[in-house]
Amino acid sequence: KRSEARKLGVERFDSPGKGRGLRVTRAFQVGELLLSSQAYSYVLSVKERGEHCESCFTRKKSLARCGKCKKAFYCDVKCQKGDWAMHRLECSAMNAFGEKWCPSEITRLVARILTKKKMQKDRCASEKLLLLGEMQSHTEDMDNERRETMEADVAGLHQFFSKHLEIPGHKDLLTLFSQVACNGFTIEDEELSHLGTAVYPDVALINHSCRPSVIVTYSGTSAHVRALRDMKPGDEVLISYIDVLYPTEDRNNRLRESYYFTCQCEECESRSMDQAKLKARKRSEPIEPEAISNMVRYARKSPASTLLEMCEQSLDEMGAVFDDSNVYMLHMMYQAMGVCLYMQDPDGAIRYGEKIAKYYRKLYPAYSLNLSSLYLKLGRLYFGMERNAECIGMLKKAKAIMEVTHGKEHFYLTELDRQMKEM
């Protein structure tokens, strides 16, 4: 397996202070593909049914409905047959339970993993470097709240899937749920909308850094790992597990809460971007440090409001202390933009989106999916308002990032080119 991995240009190794990791065995350039992995198992979000194929996640208008449950949709008979071993877990149960059928997404994924483990005894294509069972679980690190949530997911597995599953013992089941919680990947579209959840053991081998060297994007249900900077032999492959927009303390709180470690990367040690991310307004009289820390606490507690008035009130409150470029101001502006989209107010959405983009360009790394997705949203807003020149400008900016993060041949790029040609 090691020689096979070396041919691919990557290998598993012991990363100092981090345990297992992945490193490159040859040079890679920005945008080059390091690793492509099929999912060991995956599940489409219930919210995306009817929009995407249950089997391959293709987005298309004319999908064929499952004749039995009437809830799953497929590209064609081939996709439906290919997915039956997994879909049968849910098909009859959805009819039997009706509106009471409500397993969590992680429960649905674990059910599929148990089915896959029974069907495939040998090492599969997504386990060239790391077996599913070798993934870290952190069961001993879970707090009571996390354990209670997991126990509810386990109960859901018994309730909704016992008909078609041989369910292992409780301890083994908790370990598997914890492994999936710590190592699962959210499959997202080009605008970072949640499509589903998947497990990729080989990709799970990659450690975290707030200055990542690679990015993971998706083509259907496959994960692609591409270089964000030039890499030389021996360099560790590093992704970010979290949104890197926020300051060091926030990032590490999130990492401890979800992944049970504190990051010690260069950015966390130097905190070089924290001052820019927490920028306060310039005043004739300096703002007291206590006022700034109080406003940070307020911003963290401020709800992701569904009401524009509450968003604007929060922006006024924080804007008395924070500069517009402060990440907590940007967070609230993004919420306000979302409310404007929901309320079908494109002018308001564009007003917030343009202001956010101005600062995202400075605060995010060069090839950020958060920035490209914002450009796409703005481009599509401009298109809807028949402001084609501005639309094309935004789509070109998104394309420049996505050529690195997704690869020039990705169907998202093909779709972008088609859209721009039709204008």
C-alpha cells in the first residue's frame, strides 16, 4: 500500500505533535491534484431530495422518482439500481413511519456504513492509506451534552433501521458514531450549500492548520484534494477543519469543541491577522479594551437573526465600536444578506454582499471557497437584475479561484463558462 501511495505522490507518516498525517513525496504546484478519493459511504441531505440524484449527487431538473417511497430521486435506472443496497434501508421505513420518520443525517450515514462493512470485507478504494476502523474517535473526550446527542442518534438507528441492519453492540456503535462525527466531511456545492455528508478515510488522515496547504472540494460524491500553494517533497498536507475568517481564540474554541485539540500552527502562534480581524473604529478618544471585549462577547451571542431589522440593529450596536472590516461585523452583514435573499430584496443583498467582498479579499487566503461562493451569489444577483457586465465580472472572479480549488475541468467551471457565453 505504501508503494502505491508513493506513486500517487503522497504517503502516510508520523507528524510531529499531531500523530498520523499525510505528506507529499514529490513537488506539486498551486491547483494541482494531490489526491482523489471515492467516498467510503455517503448520504444526500433530505432537503436536497428532488434537486440532486440520490446516487451520484448530480443536479438536474428531470430526475426519476423512486416508485416505492416516492421520496428519492435518480438520474436514471442505472443510478437507482446502483443505490438500492443503501436506499432499501430507508425506502420502506419512510412509508411505514410517514411524518415520524426523522433520523439525523449522521444516523443515516452510519446505517449505510454498517451496510457497506457487511457487503465489502476487503480494503476498499477509499482506504488506500487509512482503514475506516483506524479513524480517531475521541469517545473518551466527549462531554455530557455531546454524549447525549450521540445516544439519541444511536436510539434513532435502532428505531428506524433495525429491519435491514445487524446492529453491533452499544460500545462499538458509540465508537463508530464518534468516528463519523470527528472525521465526516460535508459535501457542498459551489455556493457552499450543504448537499450531504460522507466519510473518506484517506482524506481524514490530513491534519489541520489555520494556514492550510490544500483544499478539499467535491465532484459528485468524490473528494478532490488540491494544492493551495507550491509544495516540495516532504511537506505535510494540511487542510482547515474550520472557517479561518475568525480570530485565533474563536478558531481554537471551535477546534476544541468539535475536534478536541488546540491548534499550534504558525498563524495561531503569531496571531498575525487578529488585529485586522478585530479592528475597532478610529475615534478621537481611544476605545477602552473593556469596551472592545464586551462587544466581542455581544457579537458572539448575537443570534443569526431571520429578521433584517434585528440584523441592522446589531450592526448599529457593534458599529459604534467595531470597524466595518471587523469579522463580527462581517458575520452579521452576511446574515443580513441572507435575510435580504430570503425576502427577495436583491438590492439589499447586493449592498451587503459588495461590502463583505471588499473585506473578505483582505482577510481570507488567496484561494478561498468563502470568497468564490460570495462572488457567485453576487453574480447571480446581478444576472437577475440584468446587470450583465457586473455579473460577468463577479463570475470571472469566482472562476479564477475555482480553477485552483476545483480544477479547470470541473463541471462547475464548465457551467460558469456556458453562463458567461450566453450573456
